[in-house]
Amino acid sequence: MIRRYVEGQRTIYANPFGYLLVGTAVGIAVQTVFNFQEKITATTQMATPSSPTQLDFANRFNDLISQNVLYVTIGVLVPLALLLRLLFRRSGYNVAEFLVFALYTLGHLALLSVVLIPLSMLLPASPVILVSVNLMVAVTYTVYAAHGFFPGGAVFTALKAAVAFIVAYGAFMATITAAVLAYVMVVLAPAGTSRPWDLVTAIDYDVPGVVEQLLDEGVDPNSTLERTALHAAAENGNREIVELLLGRGADVNRQDAVGRLPLN
């Protein structure tokens, strides 16, 4: 299909950039239907950030990425087209035609989210697993598309297409990482990223891993700021943390600053 579009048979096919827009819109809709963002949030929490500020930043960053999927895709698009031009320079295609290939390929990948996101919901909340599976699918499809588009042997075409996508993705992620590190150094570090967790704050942020870690370190489950940890867990409706605190000796009769009991 991509080859036919490049060869001039364009009246029966969608504009490549419009196709990418539609695919991205479908992907965002599927993410919303399956609450995929909650999966990403759970994956972030698995890392057990060392401070509330770090978790705040990680959550904001994930929200930013999920709300700007199109811009993320475009971030991979340009380096992918340029790398394909470099690796397949003898194919006879120009830069604009490589860009068409990249647009259609990424558009197809966006549409594949209809299947991939429901499957990703079944995977463990592990950053390594989620990234690895999605990257493997993207590389596999890019190789498949390249096989039907570029002339030459199947093995060399597959290798060059795989290298192009992986390097383009790596270049984009390196750019994002550099921007994140700059933000951390300039904005978060002066604001006090080392502010430690306390039990009530960890419960309010709904991070069970941090709560359990603090209890393992000997933090008193009945320690009180204006309310106890049990008050916070009950107010947030987090049964898992309530049961964890009760199992660690939290007092159901301990009052908060205004005299309320935790389970009232």
C-alpha cells in the first residue's frame, strides 16, 4: 500500500499524515477506555520513588506523555525517516518518500493499539516488560512494512529496518531523558527533591510499597501529624493499606487532632 501511494496511486488511500492522526486518536480512545494510564501510574509506583516530589514529577511526566501521544510519535518520525534514507540510500526513494513510509508505518502501529493496549493490561506492572514488549512489536511491524516497500534481500532489509527504528526510538528517548534531567536539576533539585516520605503522606499518595517499606523500617503506625495513618487510609478508602496497618498494630481507638476515630 505504501509503495503504491509513493508510486502515485493516491486517490484510493488516505493522506499519510491524516492517517497518523486518525491512528493516534484511536490509540488515545483505547487508552481511555481501558484506563491504561492507571497501568502506567502503577508501573511508576513500582520504582518506589525516594520522595513525594519525585513521585509527583514521575506522575506529571507520564500524564504529559499520555496526553501528547501525537508529539511523541512525531519525535520518532523524523529520525526514523532520516535513518531509513541513510540505510536504504540505493532504493531510489527521496526523503519525502521515506517520510511517507514512516508516517504510514507509525499510523499502523497507532491503530494496532486497539489490540496491544488490552494485551498490555494483562502484563505485570513492570517498566522493563511494558517497554520491551511494545518496542518488540514496533520493530517487528516496521520490518514487515519495510519488506514490502524496499527492494533487496529479506534479511538485510529486516536488519536495516530494525536498526533504523531502534536507533530512532533510542535517539528520541535520549532527548527526552536529557530534557527530564535538565528539569530535575534546574527545577526540582532546588525545590527539595530529598524531602523524605512520612507514613501519612505515602498513604495520601496511595503508594502501598512505600507504606510497607516505612513500616519495615520501624515507623510507628500510630504516629500522628493531624491524623494517624489509619485515618488517612480510611479516608482514602484504601482497604489494602488499612489491613496492612492493622496487621502492624495500628490502634483503631487513636483519635486525630479533632477527636475523630479512624473508622468512623
